[in-house]
Amino acid sequence: MENAYARSVPEVLEFFSVDSSRGLTDFQVAEHGRLYGKNVLPQEPSTPFWKLVLKQFDDLLVKILIAAALVSFILALANGETGLSAFLEPSVILMILAANAAVGVITETNAEKALEELRAYQADVATVLRNGCFSILPATDLVPGDIVEVSVGCKIPADMRMIEMLSDQLRVDQAILTGESFSVEKELDATNVTNAVYQDKTNILFSGTVVVAGRARAVVTGVGSNTAMGSIRDSMLITEDDATPLKKKLDEFGSFLAKVIAGICVLVWIVNIGHFRDPIHGGLLQGAIHYFKIAVALAVAAIPEGLPAVVTTCLALGTKRMARLNAIVRSLPSVETLGCTTVICSDKTGTLTTNMMSVSKICVLHSVDRGPVTAEYHVSGTTYAPEGSLFDNSGVQLEIPAQFHCLLHIAMCSALCNESVIQYNPEKRSYEKIGESTEVALRVLTEKIGLPGFDSMPSALNMLSKHERASYCNRYWESQFKKVSQLEFSRDRKMMSVLCNRKQIEIMFSKGAPESILSRCTSILCNADGSTVPLTSNIRAEIESKFNSFAGKETLRCLALALKRMPLGQQVLSFNDEKDLTFIGLVGMLDPPRDEVRNAILSCMTAGIRVIVVTGDNKTTAESICRRIGAFDHLDDFTGLSYTASEFEELQALQKTVALQRMTIFTRVEPSHKRMLVEALQHQNEVVAMTGDGVNDAPALKKADIGIAMGSGTAVAKSASDMVLADDNFATIVAAVAEGRAIYNNTKQFIRYMISSNIGEVVCIFLAALLGIPDTLVPVQLLWVNLVTDGLPATAIGFNKQDSDVMKSKPRKVNEAVVTGWLFFRYLVIGVYVGLATIAGFVWWFLYSDNGPKLPYTELINFDTCSTRETDYSCTVFSDRHPSTVSMTVLVVVEMFNALNNLSENQSLLVIPPWSNLWLLGSIVLTMLLHGLILYVQPLSALFSVTPLNWAEWTVVLYLSFPVIIIDEILKFLSRNAIRTRFNFRFRRVDLLPKREVRDK
């Protein structure tokens, strides 16, 4: 029944054909079970493991690599190769792909846990009326039409319509669903609100919420998927994870690279068609196969095999640094997404605020000697911890607050007129509440006021253990006064009272809405001397003025406290006793903002990131909290910046677009609104981060570009998020954004490094085929260079230091290509030089080396006809491993120098010296040691078709390699002097990672 909130109680009961005094019959239960289903959230069939594994290989680059591995293996077998040499290259490639697939499978498996953990918020049992008898049944057995009784502490087992109140009131904590700071009072009357949201449905008890006060009966109207929890589950199911900006760029790069590889491979074949029949190949087919092998080698050279592994490693290193900042990353790619975040939609309750109701202001009558003079006190402390002080109007701290008469009686009344409990949880190292938030705030206030009669009271209390300290003062007053009778809170009186006895004195303490308490008071307690004076109209007007200020301008939730001396021996209270009261004081409380939030929001503004406060609370409360935070002081008012969900939905399409561009506060929202906000912002090309802690936040957390859950939040929110804030601190997001930007900059640097290196390898192989000289590098050598000598320095580039102004620049554009225009030209120049140097090393050995044959160049380019003509040298010289070893070593060393070039995009090595990143220097040393290992250790040198080099050969290697630094220094100089602008138009369409037609923010 979808509109039960708008129907009267008789209409709802008639709809389900149920008698409220007897409940459903067994026949009706069976019938309704068939009609509406069971009260469980259905379990979605999980993706089969084999499908998850196959999904990880659904990537163009990966497919090209697999094809290259298979072709390499088949060609090796065709050539009669067996053993390790045939399996080495394909095996290494497949192992890398398997490792990346494992990471992907684990990530996707974790994502499905959010749906499972929703079930934890379903009640286990329910008290149900059937066949005229109450019984406790499993909550899963409930059907629509069941009559259920709920009381304090009960978890609501299904969506239900209130039908009967069994106490003066029923209050429910539905923060996990709506994010409201306060518990909600429920009623029986129908709600006639257009487009009603959860907060408007005051006669509905929502599945998974908890009763905090009162007792009532209700009829079940929705079970399983047809409940508030079920709608959250459905919302999470239809949310698909979008690829991060970096992932999209890498995917585009894969498509671009595939086209380039295909083009070059075809070109190599076309160029060499005339050589297919060369005698050295032994026939046309063998010649075709030979050049096909060259094409495969070219594919291996063009594909940066180590790129996925290095990206993963860099992101993982970033997550470690972020963990030290209390930001726990659940999804590695989300680290990089932080770098281009443009909007943070922050949940107010528990994120910007502490979600711990605290008394912040107290107003009492000081004296009436010179007219009514009120005293106002400010209370510090924003959590349930008994830590905080009281300050007078001039900002002076009260050393012993309990010495002041009104404050002493406020502490007594707060402790005795109270049903809540506060306790210390040693596992979480925090103070926790049981009961109403407002009553817990009064408990904490009692602890802050302390006890009278001890000069050393504050320091003495601090010597107690945290467990003892939690309620020490409250327990003291409860031991001094014996509770005799109590009048519960009711909606018509808006107050509660308790009769206490102490040393033959009977006193009634009362607390409630200020207007209700004040109307029943005839006298007032003075703070200065403890005297009681008549409550005159002037004094009453002064107190009402303070109340209006607290509740209006400061939007505090106010309670008034009073007492009355009762006749000795009275044992029972009646409503008639609640008159002629003595007013003690007025307290104002709120869910206070976190201390660090102001500076954090200002940092976001400096970094070009907009913050939108999202809450289930009403508009006035949210605006007040934002003013209290202090980060929105530049706004005169919130007109055009603050909207309720209903107001926003009523806007026309164009008005919504304008509103989204300016929105700062979004109030009275339910889960669907949060998700709608994220989608609307994403349609405006914003990169959205959503913070939250409740079950209600899960769909939006999953939909956002990056979902950020609170460490103290629900398991559902954490599972749906990409990142968890261990300290629940909004300020941690700012530090995480800075780290995310730095990680992206470093990722960009090592991608450029690997791409320029691969360009060099492609140029080397292509030129060798074009010139008609022997193969400079064999595939296994290329694989070694790509995985080891490229991989280690590329990973170390991830340790480049964060720029000092990283949070002073605007978020980068999500469609910003990693390498474009002038930069592409720069790395093309470097890549071409790397290829030429590698070829030069190869040619040098044949033409000029003292250990080489010193052949004429014409002999080198006609090597394939050597066996068909007479020569003064042996044709076996073309099988010598020295020239390819020199080429491979030049390629390794030149890439080490190129790694140093990538310490900065534009800064010279004279400004940012190599020792600024010791990890990079260490990786270069390790790489050279590993390269030396394969050169000089016999089994490895045979495996990689290399041979030891002498000093003369090493000298030539260094001569050929070092100029790459000089070339890049010249290019950096040109970059710094804005020469690059002349090249942008020329290379705009040749982006290495092509731009997409997407958002341009």
C-alpha cells in the first residue's frame, strides 16, 4: 500500500481486511504472503566467478597483448623452438595479465557486499497480533495487514502505518534513513502533503529505524522490497560504476594504440614485401613469417606491458600515504578521481557536524536588584564526552560552575528529569548514548557543571577513569535524590515532571518546551544569591526575548527547566501539580559543527571546489549551521542558494540548471533526492564527491564519482563508498584531495616516461626494417626492457614530491589529455632520439668497433644475401650477440637518463636535482644492477641472447645515451618560454591520449 500515510486508520485497516483487536487469521496470513511476498530483501544472484575473470580481459590493450603472446608462442613452435625460450615471453605476459585480473576480481567482489550488509538493518523478531493473540515471530514472517506492537528499543521490522498510541507519545530515530539530527515524533492522523517525502510521513514507521520513546501499535503496509530499505537496495542495484577519468584516458589510449600498431605492422609488411623472397629466409612463406615476427615484436614494443602494473603500484603507494591522513581508500582508481573533483556534496549530520547533541547556551536570571538582569553562559565541547567548560558573557571561564545557584539546580534537574544513559565504549574509545539525544545533552551538561563543595572539583573529576567519569555527577545526584513518581512527556503538555525525595524534602523537577514551562511558572530563581523572586511581566518578557533569540536567530533547540517544593509525604504526581513552578533557566542545544570544518571548506573554495551541504533537516536549521561554521560569511543570505528537495523539484528545467550552478544547501532530502542531485551535477559535467554515513546515503555514495563514507558510519555506507574517513573529519577530505592531485601529477609523469620509451622502441624496430639491417632487438629483450628497466623507474616517479601550490589551482579538466600538443611533440622528439641511439649502437659495432668485423655499410644492409655471394668475412657475424647487446644496453641507459628528465614536466634538473627523489635514484641503480646480471651471468645471458660488454663498448653506450638529457633540457627551456603555444594548433588533433567529446569544465 503506497499511500498509507494519506489514508485514515479505518481506511488502511479496511484495505487489508484486518480487525485491529484480533489481527489477521491464519488463512489471511497465507493469502497475503502469496500476494505480497516475504519480508526479506531478495538476494540478487551474484556474478559467476568465471564471468568476473573474463570481464577483466575485456580490454583492447589486453586483447592485443594476449594475441601477441599467442602468436609469439605459435611462431616459436613453428621455428622448432622448445623449452623455456618458447614459453618465456608469452608466459610473462600472461602472468602480468593474471595479476591485474586478480585485482579486478577482488575489487568487484567487494562492491557486492554493500547489498548484503543492508540486511543487517532488518529486525530479527516482531511482536505480532494474530488470531486475537500476541506472539513473538521472526520478522521475516510478517505480511502486509499484520498488527505489530513496538516499544522503546525496538527495531521496526517493516514499513507500518500507526493505528493506536499506547503511551503519551512515540518517538523514532530515523537518522539512518533521512539523516535528521533529532528523533521524530509519530502521530495517528493522515498526512495530506503533496509530493510527501519520508520526513512528512509522520504516521509511518520505516523499516530499520529504532523506537527511542513510547509504545504503539501499527499495521504492516510494506514488506521486503516494498519498504524504505527496499527502495535503497533497488537504487543501489541500478547504479553502475562509471570509469574514473584516468581509466577512460587509458582506455582511449588503448584504442588509439591499437590503430597505431595495426598501421605500423601493415606498413612494415608493405615496406618489406620485396624481401619476402630473399634467400636468407628460404622461401616466400618463411620470409612472410619472418616479417610477421617483426610485426609481433613491434606490437610488443608499442604496448607498455608494465603500464597497468605501474599505475596500480603508484595508486597503491598513494593509498598508503592517504591512510596516514586517516583516509582509507577502498577503490584504487578513486585516488586519482579526487584530483579532478569539482563539487563535494557533504552530508551535514555527522560529517560537517558531530551528530552529538550538545548544550551550547544557558540563560538564567542573575538578579533583580536593578531591574531584571539575565546572565548568559556559553558551553564548550561538541561531543558526548564530559569535557568542556562554561564561560560567562565576557568570555571568562567559570572555575567551579556548581557554585552558582541556577547552574547547580540546572545540573540537578538535568540529571533527575532524564531517562537516557551515557557510557564509555573502550573498543571505539568514545562515549555513546542510549535514548533521546536532547536528554543525553543534558546528561553531559550535568557533567560539565560538576558538583558543589569541592575547590578541586574539576581536577578531581579528571582523575577518574573514562568509564567512571562518563556519568559520575549524574550518579551523584541520582544517589542524593530518590525518584518517587513521574509524569511522562505528552504532546498537549509538552513537558515531563519527576517527584524526588531527599532528607525529608519533596521536590518536583520539570523540563519541557519553554512556552509550556513559563506559562506554569509564578516565581524564578536568582543566580546571584539563590533567592526566589516573583516572575513579573518584565522578567517574563526578558526570558521570552532570550528564548526567541536562541530559537530564532541562533536556531537552537530550547528546553526550559523548573522546580517546585511539594508537600512532605506526597507519593504520586498529578497534572494539577504542574503549576506555580519556579523557573530555573533556559538551555539551548544543537548538533554542533566540527571545529576543523571552516578551514577545510575555505581550502576547498581556494582549490576551486564547491561544497554543497545536503541534509534531511529543515531549511532554517541547515542555514543556521552553515552560518555557524563560518565558511559562508561572504554570503549575505542564502536566497537562490538554499533549496528544499520539494522546492527544487518544482523548478522548471532551465531554473534547475541555474540553481545547480549556485546551490550551497539542499534540505529535507530523502535517499532518492541525494542520488538525483549527484546525477544532475554529473550531467552538468561536474566531478562529484558525495560524503555520508547512513544507510540513506548508500545509493548516492555509489552513484557519485567518488563516494566518501564516515568511519563511524554504517557498514552499508562504507561498502558502497570508494573511500572511508577513519576520523569522520571533513577536513581530511581536503588533505586527500591534495594527495589525489599529487598522485595524478606523478601518474601523468610516469605515463609520459613509458610512452616516450616505447616510441623509441618502435622507432628502433621500424628503422631496422626500413633500412634492411638485421633485427636490432629480439622480442624477449624488448619484454625485459618494458617490464624491468621501464617498470622500476616508472614506479619510483610516483614518489616525486607534491607541489607546494597543488591546492591553489583549479581542478583539472576531466577531458584533459595526458599528453597533447607541444608535449606530444616533445616526447616524439625524445622517442625518436631513443630509437636512433639504439640503431646507432647496433650499426657502430658492425662498422667501427675494434671487436667487430668493421664492415662497409653496404654489406650491413645486404646481410640477407651474404650466403649467396663470396665475402671476405663469415656470414655468422650477423648472428653475433654483441650488436644486439650494445643496442639493448643503449636502450636501457638512455631510458635511465630519460627517467631523470621526468622529475618535473618543465623544471630543469638544475632546479629539481636528481637527489630530490632518492627512490628514483635507487631504482636506476637497481635497474643497472639487474641489467648487469643478465649480461654477466651465463644462464641469463644465453636466455636473453646477450653477451658481456667491454669498457670501450660501455663508453660508446654512455656517449650515445647522455644527449637525451641535453635535448630534453632544451625542450623544457622552450616550454618555460611559451614557445609551445606555436605548436598547439599544429598538434591539437594528434593527442596521444585523444580527447573525447565530453564535459569540458
